[in-house]
Amino acid sequence: MSAFQNPSSGFEAIFSTLQNAEDAESTLNVLNILDELLSADTDHRIHYMISKGGSEALLSALIKNGSRSSPDYTILLPILYLVAKVGQKDCRIGKKAEEAGAVLLTLNLLKNNIQHAGRAEAYLNVIQVFAGSVSTSKHIGSNQGLDIVYNLIARYTIKNRQTIKASIIAFAALLSSKDNICSAVTKGYVSGLLLLYDEWHSKDTNHSATEILQALLHCFCKIARSALGRDNLVSHGGIRLLYHTTQTYLLNKCQESLIESSVQLMRSCLPKTRLPLTSDQSAYRFPLPGRQHDDLDMVATSDESNGDDDDDDDDKVEDDYQEAQSKDYDNDLETDLNTLCLRPATDRPKELLLQYSRLCPELSHDFLEQLDLNSQESSSSSSSDDETGHCNRLPFDSSRPEKKTPEFLSQTEKGTSDQTKSAPCPLKVKDFYSHTGINTRSGGTKTGETREEANSSLTDDEQKNKNEGNGKCYNSPMTYLIDIHGHDIPYHEPSMYRAAALKTKSVPGFSTLAFPDFWGHVPPPGNEPMAPRKPNIQRQKVLEDIQRFLNTDIINQVVFDLEDECLQFPPAKPDSLRFFSSFECGNLRKAIRVRRYEYDLILNADANCSQHTQWFYFEVSNMVPDVPYRFNIINCEKSNSQFNYGMQPVLYSVRDALNGKPQWCRSGTEICYFRNHFCPVRGRLRTTFYTLTFTITFKYSEDVCYLAYHYPYTYSALRAHLRLLNRSVDPSKVFFREQVLCPTLAGNACPFVTITACHPSKSYTDIHQLRDRPCIVLSSRVHPGESNASWVMKGTLEFLCSHDPIAQALRETFVFKIIPMLNPDGVINGMNRCDLNRDDLNRQWCKPDPVLCPTIYHTKGFLSYLSSIRRTPLGLQTRTRELEEMGMKFCHSLLSLTVDTRALYGRSLINHMNPGHNVLDHKSHKQGFELDLKGCMANTCAEGGAEGQRTENKTARWCHSFTTVKSPAPSSDNTDVY
């Protein structure tokens, strides 16, 4: 009964009997009982036994029986077995053994039984368990334990393999101490282990020694956790040995575990290589107001004083060497509940909010004079057209400026502004016939050819059409190509884009238009599937990089450098690609040819800082068709990427565009994303970069292609798109007004758009209803690298301005305030995360600086102004994360504001609303989306019947359109997968 009341008394009685047993038979009986108890439900009973002092009891029995002059191994071996079994679950077994004096006793017993394989194996298993403690491992090593165990690792043999395996595992366990690693390196044990590994691998023809080879690899992994150990492995040819053995393992599927361990080991041993740059700082510098130029280097040099020394603590090894310590830049969630519950304090006096009244033109606009307004807008539109026409009439320069012009691009002289540069003279569109013979029948012309030389290659009919154009007069080949080969692209005109680009200010003073942005492009014809991924493709690419490290036949030729004018426009070589990125949104800092058809690419960091390299957009030409080119972008920062899960880069072919297919397409094979061995030029070596590698096979020899992280969307494209939208709407039905929220740091205008419906009549009720419509604020592109957000916003703008009944109903119900690009400077200069102030604008909302963060400051001010006049808006920021879910919730919240959703298709939506409904009470909008969506949809079906069901279907269609319409990008890489 007492045993039932106290279950622990059973174990305690067994331990007491074990310690007090004097004869061998009693001791063996107790050991057999413990073995049976621990054989079933092992983990639970072992942990329970440890909690009741089982480890101490077994160690006491080990000392008692092992200290005798002639130990009885019929008792000692079972004790050693149980100590090893229990010790694997007891994290303090090493400390307990050291305090009890069992460590040195076990080591001496091992030394005396080296010739007895069975006994030596049992002692080795116990030593392995004791060495789990770093201090105990160091204690064993200081008493020649490392030497004793190493001498037990025999050369290739078919005998006593279990003992050899146990000795290797015990040796690996002893390497948990940094002192033991240093001792192993000093005594030459690393080179000896490499020789043993080579011997066991070469003689193991029937693959029976896989476990021993795996144990040796485990030793190497422990050694590689120290910088001294890694250097010693490399200096003794460890990487080369592992690479060659891995090639043989690839031929046998049963040795998969050896392949994985070898690849990971080689990756960790590759010496850290600094990026081949002069500085980690961006190639683009912008002087910030109130800050010194020297402040820009503070971030890069802050870690330099720390050096690259290893940790001096003997109990610590570089455990974090294998895993990159990367910052999760996409963690936008607030975790402080107190901060979330408190209403933020105003950061400016209310008097300053009055300046934002200009951003509500619908409140002061005189709709009674609609005819006069229409005539004014017509004259404004014609004036805009005159400006565009003036751009078209500007002379085109067909000559090729020296060291300045890539193919198929337009140019102008760089401005001379102190901070940013825009083109004071018109951008010059290059003569397409002066490139490589596209659209010529002579097979191509030389790159430096003049327009007269190029025109001589045209046939008589082409020359006649070019000069006459069936009655048209072309002042340049570009206008001829646009007229002959131009594609009808909705909401895009090359001349309009060029006019917008003339006013765009960039830090380096871009003088070139990228052809896809100028010419335009159409969306993909349908949904694009995820790219299939070949098995083990990442392993294959890592092995290719290791082979590159081992070989000495690397070309290592710099073919493009953003900081070297001589390498921005190098002379064309028949066997080398040409790169270019000095255009709006472009990002490529350096290109290095490492093999005949392989290039390392280095991205430019965000302006004024040394981080945030992920977005890329560049031009490539002079390719050989049907040849696979491998591109390695070697300084990516995210710890993982959607490129590992089916995402592909996008490619635009100029030749395809001229042939009637102007579109970006997903392209690339053998795509993977993995950690590499590169590190920053300055700072700590532990900083890790990642490689995005992909292979492109070009279709044409005489072509210019563009490669990008995602479908690009430039600031100039936005300005041109807004102008075309303004021209397309009916001003008597749609109120569309584009204004400037504020100038950016670089002096670019941040567009601000107001969209709503004009009232159907001149009655006071209609005018009052228009001015009392609730506001919905949409913003986008706070992070420049998230170009997909701009495509979603583009589709939203076009839908809200369309003739769709739902769009008309939305315009009649709400006033849309849209800021389509919150970070124009970042977008223009090809940045990924920050603004020119080197800060993430999405982290500046609490207290934005009016000088350094003007767009955030004035956006917050405008929202505060709306709140001050009791027009608190429904807010939605269109970014990538959970975009579709947010869009659906937003659309359903609109439905919940109506009593009868059939009214969405009425001409006067407001007249169908219940006068008591709070849709016009602006206080109600503070709750945002806290609405009963289920009840809303139930009322829709119940009251509307079949018509209500049709309304629901159409609304669901718009909900889908809100998140995807006209957006050629179903997904992008904006979050880490893990």
C-alpha cells in the first residue's frame, strides 16, 4: 500500500540495493531489472529515473566496481551500458561524472583495455556521453584523452569496425571544446583524419563502411566550427578530397547521407571572400539636408573595430557559423499591445493641417459650372498634347556617342544639379538601324555605324517606306519604328512616357530610357504556372561553385562597372555579354565574367547606405543564341526566396517587341537561391550573402534583352499613366484630379489623385451628397522593390475610372484619395527598401521628419486633416502581404454599407440607402473593417433573390479585379519563406 502511495519508492529501493549490493549475483539482478524497466517507454522512464537520482546511482556503481584491482567485467560492462544509455538523456551527466571522479577512472580503464575491442567500445561510448559537456571534454583532453581516442582510429580493416566507429564518434564528441580543436590541429590529427577518410573511401568498394565515413565527416564538421580548424582543413586539401569523393557518391543512391554531409561541410569550409568592390556603400550618394557626408560611412565602419577575431571564451565555439544571422526586414507586425491600444498623439498643431484642404478639391469645386470646367480641361489637355507633340518634334540624334550609349536606347546630356540631375535637353532616341542589324536584311551592321551607313543596308522598298511612309514624313528611324512596329498598348504612349521622363530627377542623372518602359508592354496572355524545379538543383549549383574555387582557369574579367565609365560602355567583344543599368529603376553595379558563359553580378545597395540588395533590373546584349548563360547574383540579403519555390525572373526581348510581342515573360531554368561564401568589403566576416542563380538561353543573336526581379514599373510610367487616365475619363461623369502631395528629397513630385463621380444633377441635394461622401485612402509602393504593388494600383486606377457598373457605384458612394507611389525617389534610383534618407519609410509613421521623410509626413498630415474635419477615411495600403485577403475584406465592407446591394447598379446609389444608416456619419468609419460580413452577404441573398445573387457574383468579380486586374504579377518575393 505504501508503494502505491509513493511510486518513487520503487526506483529508490532499486538504487539503494545497487549501491549496497556486495555480491555479483545481486548486482546483476538489479542491473537486469533496470535494463528491463528502461527498455519499454524508454524516454519517459529514463527522465523519471534521472529525476530520482538514477545517474548518480549508476556512476557510484561504476566507481565502486571499476576501482577494484581486477574489475569483474560481467558486472562492469552492464553498468557501462546503462551509464551510456541514461547519459544520453541527462544533459548534466558530464558534470556529475566529473564531480564523482568517474571521468578519469573511465579514461584509465580505456587505456588499460585498448587491446580488448569489446571493452574498449563500452568505455568509448561512456566517454562520448561524458564529452557532451564542454568543460568535461576539455578536462578529458587535458589528461591525454584526445591522444588515447585518436590512436584507436585504425586504418582500413574488416575487423572491429564497431570499435573503430565508437572511437571516431568519441573523438568527435571531444572536439566540442575549442582547446581540443586547437590541440588536434597542432598535433596533425586533421591531416591524419583526412588520410584515413581517403583510405576508407577508396578501399570500401562494397559500400559497407558508410557509417565509419559518416562518423569521420562528423569529426570534420566539428573541426570546421573553428576558424583554425577550417583553415587547416582547406590547407590540407580537405575541400578537394571531399569534392572528388562526392562525385563518386553521386553515382550511388545508398550514399545520399554522405553527399549531404560532404556538401554542407565544403560550404562551411570555403574561405570567406570579400565582394570585389571598392566599398560596401552604394554607388549613388545623395547629400542629405543637415547631415555630413562622412555620416554615410558610419554604418559600414561600426563593425570594423570589432575585427574578425574569434570568441575568446573557451566554452564557446562558432555555433552560429553555419546559420546566417540575417535580419528579418519584413516583420511589420507590432507586438506591443499597449502601443496598439493607445491613440497616437498629434505631431503638429491643427493650424498646419489647413494646408491640406487643397487636396480636397471636390469640397470647393463649382460643379454648377460644369461646361466651363469641361472647356478648361479640354484646353489643358490640348496644352498637354502640345507639350507631348513638342517632344515628338524634337530632333533625334542617330549618331552613337562615345562610351555612352547602349543599344536601342534614348539619351540626353546629364544635368548639373548639385543633388539630383534631370535632363535639361530632350532625351535622344537612338537610331535602331545603327545597332546590330535588327530589321535589316543584310545580316546586321557594326555597332559603331552611323545612320547613313545603316540606312545603306536597307532595301530600296524599306528605304522608300522609311523616307516616305505612304505620305508620312519621319524625322527619325525611331518614329518610323513606332509607326510600323508599334503595338496598341492600353494607357501607354511612348511620346507621353518620354515627356514624363524628361522631368524625372535621379541621383546619377539618368540619360537613358530603358526600351521596355519607353516602348511599352502588354500583360501575359494568361496565368503563369510556377516553374518546375529539378531535383537536387541547389546541390548541383553549390558543387559547381566549389569546383570553381578548386580550379584555376577562372576568367575573372570585369565586363561592367557602374563606377567606372570605361566599363559602362566597353567595346563589344564577340565572346562576351554586354551589360547596362544606368536607367530609371535599373540596378546592376558590377558584372564579372567567371567562365565563358557564366557571369557573377553584384547589385547596388540602396542610395546612401550599404544594405538592401535584392531588386535587379538590367540590360544584356551581344549574346549567342541557343547557348545557356548562367547568371549569379552574389550579394542578395534575404535568407530565403520564392525563387526556391517556382518563381522566375522576367525577361523582355527587344526583337520580340519589334515583331509584335512586346511583353515581359517569365524566363530562366535551373533557378535556386542559397547561401554563399561572400562577405562585405568592410565589417565582420560573419555577415552572409546569398546567391540567386539562374540560366537563360537567348533566342536571337542580334537582340537586346532586359532581365528583372519582377515586372518593373517606373515613376515616369506612373506620371504618363495618370495623364492618359485624365485624358480618357468623361469629365461630366468622373471627377479625376491629379495633384502634387509634396516634392520629394530629390525634387520629384509625389502624385496625389482624387477620383469620385460628378453629381447627376444640379440640385442642392446632389451637390451636398457629393461633398459628404466618405473618403477611402489608398497608398502604394512605400518599398521601391515591391513593383507588383504598382501594378495592383494601376489596375485599381483603371477600374475606378472605367464604365463598369460597380466602379460607377463606388464613385457615386465614395471619394477615393490615392497616393500611388509613396517613395518616388527610391523607385527612380533602383532601390529595394529605403528612401534617399537611407531609412525604411514604413518605419517612420510614428514621427516622420518633414524634411527627410516628406511623403510620409504629408500623408500623415492629410489623414489627420481628414480626421479633423470629421472625414476619417477607410484606409487600405496596397502592399503584397495578404493583399488578396485585404482586398476581399475591403470590398465586402463596402457592401455592408448598403441596405440593398441591388442599389449598386442604380444611377443614384445614395437615394436607395436608409436615411438612418451611418454611412454618412464619418465617426463610424473609425472602426474600419469591424463589420458582420456573413450577415451582409446573407441579407444580399435574402432580399435580392436571383438579382441579389447576380449582384453578389458581380461584386465578387470586382473583388478579384481589385487585387489582380491588369497586374501581370501574380506573386513576388517580398517575404522570407522561413
